[in-house]
Amino acid sequence: MKAFTDYMYRPGVSPITKSALSTRNKVFSFAAGQGGKLVQIGQIKRIGFKQTRSVTPTRGIGFGDVINELIPNNMEPITIDFDIFSMYTITLQQVLGYNYGIDGYVRALKHHKFPFDIRNEMVLPAMVAAGEPTSYLKSSLSTQPTGGPQAVVTVYQGCWLTDYSTESSVDDIIISETGSITVTEIIAGGATKYFDENSVSGNATGTNPWSTLYSKTQGK
């Protein structure tokens, strides 16, 4: 596959706002033919990340219609859905690392042998990042000057493409590709642990939980 160096992949300019913008939401993967290097996926029309888990209420006989506690169940696998504009030499399966199209004989999901990773960066404008804690920010992989912008980085590991479709239309001659991805694991960029409640619960601690339901005052 052609290197990501032509004019379609040149960096652009985004407005400086405190509201998060899609123009600053960057998605990377290990594309085919790039020597194991993370590259930014281009021409994404839409991308969505979905997380779900159910909760089971517990109740006691004789206490009326009162929920004692909600028990969170295991989280369902994360799913990623996105649409891209297809290119002759760069397609959806290629940017995810498979030898599709001009890179090889992959043509179907059953030809995929290994999972892949997705890196998502929400790049912060310098004005917004100034004065904010930087311990959990990482430098963006974007082509930027030395000491470039900081980003909130999320890495989706062990991904499999579970749904793929392409469509051509006489009304809209641009060919689009649609894919659904199922994720094995999600981590923050640079994260090493999640078992310490103080590292994942903000101001909450074992003696001072977020919800007053678990405190002695119980919301009073």
C-alpha cells in the first residue's frame, strides 16, 4: 500500500475551542505495508465507540418494592463502528493491517488470522491543556512540530473486524466502506494498573465514596 505521504494526509488546522471537535479526534492503526508503524486512518466519515453492561437489582422479601442494591454485571465487549470513504489503493481492511486489495489476497473476514489494535487520540489545544494536570496526557502521534500537542489517549487491544460492507450507488458515486469491530481490552495510553481505586475513581476513596448511599449520612 502506498505510504501515507500524499496531499490527502497533510495535517490541517482546527479551531481553538473548549468544546471537543471531531477534527481533533484522531484514529490510528498498524496499516498493511507500513513496517509495523502506527499510522492515522484517513477519510473517516463517522466513528462510534460503544460500551454496555447490565445491572441486576437485589430486593428483600417483606420490604416492599425497594431496591437494596444494584449489582453491576460483567461488561460486554466494546464495539467500534465506522464508515470511511474508500480509495483505490487504501481500503478499510488495509488500514486495519490486512493484506487486502493491492497488498494481497485477503478478500473476506474468514481470511483474517490475527487481531489488531486501534489507538484513539483526542488532541487538546494548547490553550485548553495549559494549567491542567498532564500526568495522564500523552504526546500525539500526529505529524507535528517537536514537543507537539498533548492528547487523551485510549488504546483498544485485540480487535476483530466482525462486520464489513461496501456499497456503490448511482446517486452518490463515492464508494463507502462500513465496518464493525469487537474489542478484547481497553486501556489508557501508558496505563499500568487499574486495581488501585484511587487511580480510577477521581476523588473517591474507600472511606469517602462518590455516592452518599454508601456513607453514614446516606444523603442527609
